[in-house]
Amino acid sequence: MNGGPVMVVIAPVREQLDETLAEVVRATNAHIGAVFLLLPEGRVLGLEVLTGAPRELVTPWARLTVDRSGPVSDAVRTGRLVWLATREELAERYPQTALVLPYDLAMAAAPVPSAEHVTRGALMLTWPGSRSRRLAGSEHAAIGRACRRMCEQLLRAESAGAPVHPGPLPRVLERPRTRTAEPDEAQAAADFVGRLPEGACALDQSGRIVYVSSRAEPLLGEPARVLLGALPWQVLPWLNDPVHEDRYRGAVLSGQPTSFIARRPPDHWMLFQLYPDATGVSVRISPTEHRPEAPPGLLKNCRQDGARETPDRVTAIYHLMQLAGALAEAVGVRDVVELVADMFPPAFGADAFALFVAEGGRLRVIGHRGYDEEAMAALDGTPVASRQTPASCALRTGVPRFYSAPEELLRAYPGLAGTVRKSAWAFLPLIASGRPVGCCLLGYDQPHPFRSDERSVMASLTALTAQALDRARIYDAKHQLAHGLQAGLLPHTLPSLPGLEVAARYLPATSGMEIGGDFYDLIRLGDTCAAAVIGDVQGHNVHAAALMGQVRTAVHAHATAGASPDEVLTRTNRLLDELDTGLFTSCLYVHLDLDEGLARLATAGHPPPLLRRPGGGAEVLTTPPGPLLGIDPRAEYPTAQVPLPPGAVLALYTDGLVESPGTDLDTAIASLARALAGAGRRPLDELAETLVHYDGASAHRADDTALLLLHRLPPA
């Protein structure tokens, strides 16, 4: 019943996004346009729709981490337009991005914000590098209009309960042609091209050959029936060179003409001139006597029979740069697995891929492509010490295993008979700092000779992969340890008190070994009294966490000893001064007396609490200010008293809930108060969940968030 309306809403919204993207591309005369949207977790951007380039060429940028440096991520994180006028400017500001995008282009990335300053995604546009170095006022205005319109479209979808989230692959929006030729006109154009002295062919947006002139057939050495519908480097082995592919990639992504010289066996040199636009590439082909200047070996990628040989030094450098740049952006194990799965098989023409890690003396499959689940289940859990599988033997000895044909594999491992489903394999051990990390498996549908140069390139790439995978596993382990430690320092349960309902939320925004210093607690002081405390220790490290534990313990001890709110903060402040940690702490302490219906508060530089009255209105409570704990040992902390009638809700929170770049703090707190007032009479746990994700909350928090809600229950 719910599925129907969702589909009705999402489809038009996606059509509207497409129209807005097409309009801004036309208005700015951009070559490529793309829309990125935040995934539900709020820390990763997904590519939703693309125009002007094939999907395959932008796969490395289909997912971007907001916290990592990059033009699109920075636009989202800062809420400002990022403009890069030249390739040199891109390399200077974003060297990792320039490493995998070394082409002559200009780029703009603009955030898609809402009125509440919540960034929902980004618009990215690129132009040929020959354009003006300044964005014209009309271009700037068109980009701003498009971003605002996209935000309105996304908000409408959200309000209808059908938010738009990117799929696993981006949608590709085809650019409309300026005109369509009639059949007679098309034939006349083909005749015209056929009379020219050079050959010509056309590639569609995905790189496939869609037209070949009669003069191009003998120059390419294949008839049109073989060439049409194929990728040039797949149907013509002598073009299967990363240097040539990179020229094609550069033309498509930069929108600028380029050229290269290739050798058709046995010794025919061809000049290819590429002229791209948003719909495809026109290619002129002509014989040439000029040979490209290159180091010895560069021009030996093809044997005399035209078959592809192993990668040379330039090829190796190319793949190493591509993989190194991509792995530098990888954070966790899942990032590494997806990157390697995307880049390894194409680099070596493999048809299948699997990645194993060594855990507890066994090989565990953590990612695969081209193999079915049954095949992977048979390999998962193989003992590393086993001598019955090539993967475990390669990892145990540290020596790669190559099998060019099924009979080679079965001679070495006869026990695998009946399970062989490919025709050639490479088992590549992953060794980091002398330690076995895992194993990479490449499979081929046809027999494949592994020559020495190709094996060397594989060894270099697996070394990079091993280091990245080892680093990612350490990161994941530290991340789990850090958040486990942090969770251990916070209360697992809060005490129950007759007449008082409590709900709490804690959302970490840190990564790796960073540990936030936010804390909260509820201390039972009797049958009708309790103390609520919330605070934030400066910093995100082990020292901050340790101090957080000490502050929480000190507050608990002073509260249970009967100290008043001002005394609790005064004594805790003196403790921090004696500890001399150099870290400061904000803290809000509330003494609740349910019999009298009163709350007595004292604050140490903490954001003010909010109070929702039984009638539904909410206000920001003004409390006498006190300095942060740990600054002045002689500081005093005045106490304020407010009534807490039955049905009232008191909200305590840390600054991570209301602070975001470019947002006034008072405005954000007022927005939170409105959210509290407008949430209605819902269960307290549901109210807590609503508040930590209210419209003014940052979609990608830069700080941890703690929230403590206290509801004085009406009489039964």
C-alpha cells in the first residue's frame, strides 16, 4: 500500500532533477554535469545522475566520503562553491584528485543547501581547460538557481515520505542532439566522408564504434561488420594500450581534441585524431611516417601477430598511479575491497576477481566479482596452513602462483577437479611489512599466458593493495576499539525514578582512534530527587575520554554527597585545575525535585537547556553564566531555579546538535526549540530520535552529539 505513492513521487522528482541538470549545463555551456546526493548515513555522497560522459569513466567517483578532501566533498562540507579554473589549480589544491584526473579541464562544485543550511548534495560541472579562468556572473547565477531548485525538488520528495537516494550506479542523462539527419542526408554524409583521403569512425558516449567509413576499414585491418558495436581496444588488440585509452579518456572528460600514434602490426603507423563532444567522439585515421618518441620497449606492446603483450614500464606506472591515487582515498576495508574489485580486473583483462584476508588461521572471502556464491563458499574458510589450495600456498610461501590453463592447475592440485570453472588463474599473496595479509585471485575465461612483465606489474599492484588493506584493517579495528571504549565510559542504563521519564541519545562524529568527550548521566538522589548532568570535554582523543570519565565520576561523587548545583561545579572545577590537563570542559548540572516540581540549574559554559511546557510551547532557559571548568580555580557558578510542572519536558544537549558551519548558534538553538515544541505528544524515545535528526541538525556532524530528555510525568 505504501509502495505506490513512493514510486509516483520519486519518478517525477528524478525527472525534475534531470531537467534542472540539463538546464544548468545548457546555461553554462558545461561539458559534463553531475549531481551527488548524500546517502542516508549522511557521511557519503553518491552520484545520482550524470550527463556528458559515460558511466564507466566516472566509476571511481560514484561514492565520495564527505570527510575526505576533494572538490565535491569540500563544497558539501563548507557549504561554499569550489571553483578550479585550471589543471594546475586542481593539482595544487587537490593532489589526490589530480592524480587520477590529470586532464586539462575546469571544474565547479556547488552545494545543494536548504533554507535550514542543511546540505543535501552537490552539483558538479566541468568545462574544457581552454575556457575563461573566471566564472561569469551569469554562470554563477545559473549554478545558484539550479542548486536552489534541486533542493526544493528534494524537499518535496522528503515531505511526501519518499526521499531520493542514489542507487548503486549513477543514471546517465543523454544530451539531446542539435539536429537529426534524414536517411538521404545520412547517406550523403557517409558518401562525403568516404571520398576524403583519410579514414573516419565515430564512437558513441560509451566508446563503442557506431560508424566506420569505407577508407577506415583497410587502415584498421577489420571490416565494418566486425568493428561496429565494439570498443576499439577490444576488437583491435594493437589499440589495447593504456596510453591510447588514456588519450581517449582525456578527450572525453576534458572535452578537448587530442591525438595519438599507434602501430598496426606488422609495422603500419596510424595517426588517430579525436574530436569529442557530449554525445560521442569523432575520429580521423590516417597513415603516418612519424613515430612517437618513447623509451625502448614502449612500442613493443604488440607482437607481430597483433596479440596483446604484457604491460610495459609506462603501463605499469599508469596502473600504479591510478590505484595509488584511489587507495589513498580509501579508509576502511570495504573501501579497499570495492576499489580493488573495480580496478584490478580491467587492468589485466581478467573476467573474475576474489579477495581473501587471513583471519584466525583461515582465509576469508571479503569481496568477489565474476564468481558465484557457491564457488566462493567452497573457498571461504580454507586453512592458511593447507597445502591443498593454491591460495593458501601462495599466502604461506609469499610466492605468486600462475596457471595459464586448467591442466596446469589440475597437475598441481588434482583435488580441485570438478570445481574448476575458469581457464587461467593468478593467485597473488598480499604481504605487508613481511606479514601475510591475504590473497588476491584473478580468473580468466580463456587460457592466458602470464608473461614476466605482467607478473611484475601484478606484484607492484598487489603490494599497494596489501599495504592499503593492512592499513584499513587497523583503521577498522581502532575505530571499533575507540567507540567501544567511548561506549564503556557512558552509562549503559539510566536509573528509574517514580514520576520521571528519561531518554538519551549519543551520536559519535569521530573516526579512527578519535574519541569524543561528550557525556551525560542521571544520578538518583532519593525517591523524589535526581541530578541530571551533561557536558563536553575539549578534544577528540584518549586524554579527552579519560578526563570525561574523571569529570563524570567527580560530579557523581559530589552529587551523592548532597552538594548543591553550584558546589558540584565549583568542586569539579577545582579538581580539573589540580589535574592540570590543559583541557577545558563545558557542563550543565540540574537538580530535580519532583515533590516540589522544581529544577535548580548551574552551568559552566554549556549551551542553555530547553523547556517544553505542558501546553506545548518551548523556550530557551536563561541561566546565569559560569566559565568553563578548568580555566579559573576561583570561579563561581550561580544557580537558577525554574518550575518543572507535570507534563513538562527538559532537554539537555551538547553543541554538536546545534553547531554547523555558517550557522548562528542562537538561531540554531531557537530552531531546536521550535522542533521540540512542534514534535507533539509522542513517546519520549521517539521524541529523542526526532530531535537528533531535526531539520536544523547538520547532515554531516563535525562534532559528537549527546541529548538527555527529562519528562516529569503527570499524576496517574
